[in-house]
Amino acid sequence: MRDQGDDHGRGDYVPLQDSPVAQALDDKRDGRASGYLSELGRVGPLAGPVALQSALAFSANLVSLGFVGHLGPLTLSQAVLGLSCYNVSGVSVLLGLATGMETQAGQAYGAKKYHLLGTIMQRAMLICSVAFCLIMCLWSQLNPILKAAGQDPHIVDGAVYFLWLNAPALFCYFMSECMKRYLLAQGEVQTPTVAMLVGAGMAPVYNYLFVQRLHWGLGGAAAANNCVQATSALLIAGLLVRREWGKRGDAIRTWTGWSWNSFQEWGGYLKLALPSMAATSLEWWLYEGLILLAGVLPDAEIAVAVMGIGFNTTAFTYTVSLGISGAASTRVANELGAGSATRARIAFQTVVALEAALMAVVIALGISLASPWAHLFTSDEKVATATVAILPIVFLSEMGDGFNGACGGVLRGAGRQLTGSYINGASYWGIGLPLCWFLAFKQDLGVTGLWYGLLSTTSLTGLLMLVASCGGRGRPSSSDQPG
């Protein structure tokens, strides 16, 4: 006879979904889902503004290329090569050095050692200033170096002229990056975003004034870039001073004034910053090196212009990954500084899922808008047609490149920058460069071959970075020591 209390007709049988074990598993699953959603709520508000900041910074270069591109293929090629040298010898190095702050400042803030953040920023600014002086020495020898490398002398002369005029912009750039990372470690992203919005918003105005109205050509584009970077840097500095002045009575103070300690412990900072610089630069240098390879292809003016548009396109779309990378490094560093490896792991898994979803959207939009995008940069139909042909490959390469960026942020937050530099060096230079050269020259695929090589390389690198981020443990940075 069936038990009157048994609604299932099987005696004392309890359905699996009602068992205590199943309920415990459901609770654990719900808790895990809640943890991921909670982490997404932390990552999103950081990643969005950081991505916007990066997009705004790159948009200023794209605006300049848009204005210069309508002056003719030669002028566009000079600007592309000049920006290539600016990025490979200047921005990549100084950005890499500034990212050393992400480990130290992020972990110091997570460990509640707030007083160290101001000193870390000062130290980063000093180190970047020394590097800036060395970069200027390199630029003084760049003209003969590029000509010896087989570049068209007419393109080189204009490119080096354009490069030197951008020196003030480079100084303002690294100062801005140091201040932005000081704020990012504290989860503060609104201040630099406002400043970058104003600076980038003025880019069309500056370019119209100097390039079109005053007819300064390449010099006008450089003057516009200087004004954009100076506007952003001065606004960030002004808003930062106002913020710190308003907090002068607070118990939690991250700025305690200028400190002689910023002249000390450079070794500890460089131990983190140099691998960060290597990881950033090794990838960036390959892209820029491929522009040089494009310069020795048949019809060099067209090839360099197309390669430059493709590079600046991928740099612009990569800003999404830069936002996630910045958020990842901050969240992982904060949690490791607070001693929570579990939450750091959840942060890693969240940013990887977010990266995959966003890159899928970027790829779909980019491929569908290839033709109008190409015509934004040039009125020359040969350049536009060749650009449209390579843009689908450019956008597909963003998935692997995106994982590289996001996982690079995780490794920086954990103080494992050296791992990222090893992976980037081996994959981009050991495999990527020979493959690109083989496809472009031996298979006669030209610029298309260069991008097929990059697609293969970024896919491999992204996979390796993902595997590396899954293993290993974070370690405290030298910021945990009194300073």
C-alpha cells in the first residue's frame, strides 16, 4: 500500500532534485553564478571606461590619418611610417614601463597600503622620463637607419620630420598613462575618461585648423596630435589635483606628497616593468616591422598605406581588449593583495568570457562595414580596394589578439609579466615574422599574406596566453615592502 505521504508512488524515494546533496550542489552552483555576476559588475564598470579611454586615444590618430590621407598617397605613407616609428620606439616602450604600476599599485591598494600609491606613480614617471630621453637619442639617428633598411627616401624624410614634431605629444602621453594607472588601481576611471573625451573631441577641430585651414600638411597633423595629448594630460592632472585636495582630510590617503623614496627601489619596479614592456613591445614591434616589410613590396606607396590603415584599424578595435586587460590587472592585483586567490580566479574567468563575447561582436560589425571603413581613410580607389580585401582578415585576428590582451592583464595583476614576454617573443618573432615573410614574398600574396600570417600568429599567441593564465600563482610585488 502506498504511503499516504508519498506523492511519488515509490515509498520513501526522494527525487534527485529534492535530495540534500542535490540542494547543496544547487546552492553551490547558484553561489558560483552569483559570484561571476558579482565579478562582472566589478569588471564592467572598469573595463568600459578604460576601453573608451584607449579608443579615444587611438581615435585621435585615426582622425589625423583621415585628414592626411586626403592629401595623397605619398603624404599618407609618410604619416603612416612616422606613426609607426612613433609607436614602436616611443609609445610601446613608455606604455610598457607605465604598466609596471598595475602590479605594484594594484596589490598595494588591495593590501590597504594606500600611502605607497603616490610614491609608485612618482617612481614610474621618473623612470619613463629617463626612457623618454633615450628615445630622443634614438630618433636623432632614425633617418639613416630607415634608409639603410631599404625604405623609400622620400617617404623616410617626411616620416622622420613628422616624428620629431610629435615629441611633445609623446611626453604628455606617458605622463597621462602614469596618472591613469594610479587612479585605475583605486578603481577610479571617471576622471581620466572625462579628460580623454575632451581631448579626443578636440582632435577634429585641431586637425581642421592646422591641416585644412592653415595648410600645414604633415606638420599640421603633428601639431594637432600635440594639442590633443597636451589637452588630455593637463585635464587629468588638474582633475587629479582637485581630487587629492578634496581628500586631504580623509583617513585613506593615496597621495602624501612628493617623496625621495621615488628615487629608490627602481630595481624592484623595473623587474616588473621591463617584462611588461617586452610583452607589449614585442607584439607591437612585429606590427610595425610588417609596415617596413610592406615598404619593400612592389608599389610601396599603396602597400604601406594599406598596411598602415589595417594596423590602425586593429589598434582601434584592440582598445576593447585594452579595457578588459586594464580591468583584469586591477581586479586580480587587488584580490591577490587582499589575499583572496579564489576571487582572483573568478575575475580571470569572468574577463575571458567577456572578452570572447565582445570580440565576436567586433568581428561581425567590422566585416560588415569593411567598405565604408576603408573609405574613411582614403579617397584613392586603389588603396581603398586593397584595404577592403584585407579587412576581414584584420578583424578575424582580433579574437586571438583579444585573448592575448585580456590574459596579459591577468598575468600583470599576478606579477607574472615575464611569462607573457616569453610567449609574445617566441610566437610573434619565432613564428609570426618568418610566416608573414614567407606568405608575402615567397607565396607572392603581398599585404594579404602579411595579414594571413598575423591571423595565424595572434590565434596561437592567444591560446598560449590563455593556457598560461590558467596555471601558476600570483605573487606579491615589491610594493608590499615598506616604501
